[in-house]
Amino acid sequence: MTALLAGLFDTAFLGHLADIRYLVGVILGSLLFDYLYRILKFLRSSAAKL
């Protein structure tokens, strides 16, 4: 949930800039962070069951 809020805040903050490259970088970074967070959460929950 925190990662989603951070991504929305960054997108809203950078959305008014003239150059689209900054916005694309923030969106891609946010997506990568979300995927890594989900993968690590899955590994943590599967290791706790052992």
C-alpha cells in the first residue's frame, strides 16, 4: 500500500513537468519496486512456513 501511494504521489508531482522522460522514469521505477516487493513478500511468507 505504501509503494502504491508513493507511486501516485510521484506521478502527480512530476505530471506537470514539460519533459515526459522524468515521469516515465518514475513510473518504471515504481513498477519495478512493486514487483520486487511482492516477490520478496512471497519468499518471506513461504520461508516462514518451513
